[in-house]
Amino acid sequence: MAAIHMKNIVKQYGDGFPAVNDISIDVADGEFMILVGPSGCGKSTLLRMIVGLEDITSGDMLIDGKRVNDLAPRDRNLAMVFQNYALYPHLSVYENIAFPLRLARKLSESEIDDKVHEASRLLELDEHLQRKPGNLSGGQRQRVAMGRAIVRQADAFLFDEPLSNLDAKLRGQMRTEISRLQKRLGITTVYVTHDQTEAMTLGDRVAVLKRGLLQQLATPRELYTNP
Ligand code: ADP
Ligand code: ADP
């Protein structure tokens, strides 16, 4: 895991109002940071700049003390957990989790096996290793996606509205699950949402964005007492 340091980050598309306008946020090692705000406020753009899917117009992005502005996504060692989990439907849970390790070609088969089992125990997926994603619940799929990130020892998890397609009941369960797992794993997390409930219940701190600007950066408790 690693700290993420954003300093005076700007994203300018074309010549309009900047999508992200001079935002500085420090996410500490192991911290769960929420980015919240209405549609169009720049939160996805900021997340995509952290991952490296979007160029930074100006400012500095440091991960684990290293400037990553010019690094490709694969060289940043971050794990994006997408809304649709991006699992391979034809592969078993085991193979989905093993996938990044096989791709890296650095480990023997038995080392891969050890890592997959360790991650699946942590995520309580050991009973489901031979199943295909299509036969899993939404929560289990989310855990497989996190398993893939854990085996490659990603420095941080990045979530972009992972629950927005789920019904209210499942969303509540998943909230609890993500928060529990994040605490257990202690992995640095940045989580984008437009949902106030998620923002106030999931994270250690909440960054409130509005029209590309950072309006507030506070704990949920501070936001409750001083909204
Ligand atoms: P949010 O995730 O908060 O909904 P976005 O980061 O997606 O907001 O968008 C922030 C602003 O940047 C919006 O005004 C949006 O229209 C604009 N924007 C996002 N992506 C692009 C792009 N690829 N080209 C031009 N403008 C964009
Ligand atoms: P290349 O530069 O060889 O095309 P990249 O590593 O830049 O490959 O990534 C290609 C695509 O893979 C990206 O556009 C993105 O969709 C996806 N990707 C790679 N790494 C990540 C990551 N850590 N998080 C999210 N998406 C990623």
C-alpha cells in the first residue's frame, strides 16, 4: 500500500472551465478517501488521472513518494475496481484471481496457487473457487475483483461508483462489505460516488467536489456537525 499525494492538479479539456481546478488532496497509507459531488464535478476525471487513464494538464501526482504523471497505468501498480467488475466470464473464480499473476510470468505454478488460496481465504471465497462469475452474487463478484488486486499486491484500490447499478438492498450489503474488507486489508482506497449515504458511511475522510473545485475535505463526523 502507498500514500497518494495530489498537488495542484488541473485538468483542462478544450478551452472551457477546468474539469478539475487546482485540487490538492493527500491520501494517507491505508486511508479510505471518498470523492463525492454531483454529476460533472470532476470526480471521475480526478480518479482517472490517479490511475493514469487521463493526462494531467498541470500539477503533481505522487504515489508512494514517486512522481507518476508520465507513467502508464500498468506502471503505477494500482487496482481499479470497475462497476461491472471486469471479470472474465469463461474463467473460474480461481483463474480470474490468478490472471494477473499468470500475465506477469514471474511466479511458479505453486507460488501462484499459494497466493490465490491466501487471497481467497481473506475474501472468504475459498468455497467458490471453481465457480464461474455468472453463478456468483454481486458481492462475491466484487470480492473476486478485489482478489485480483490483492494477489498482485496493488498499492491502492480505486473504485468508480461500484454500487450504482445495484438495487438498494444489495447496495447496503455491499457498502458494509467493502468497508469491512478495506479495514481488514488496510489498503489505501479512493472511492468515487455521487451518493451521500455512501460518502458519509464508507470512508475515513470525504473530499467534496463542486464544478472542479475541492469544497471541503473532512471526516464524515465533521461534515455532519458542520455541513
Ligand atoms: P463526474 O465524474 O463528477 O460526473 P467528470 O469527471 O466525468 O465528472 O466530468 C467533469 C467535467 O469534465 C464535465 O464537465 C464533463 O463534461 C467534462 N469531461 C469529462 N470527460 C471529458 C472529455 N473526455 N472531454 C471533454 N470534456 C470532458
Ligand atoms: P498500453 O499503454 O500498453 O496500451 P496500458 O497499461 O496503458 O497499456 O493500459 C491499457 C488499458 O488497460 C487502459 O486504457 C486501461 O483501460 C486498462 N488498464 C491498465 N491498467 C489499469 C489499471 N491499473 N486500472 C484500470 N485500468 C487499467
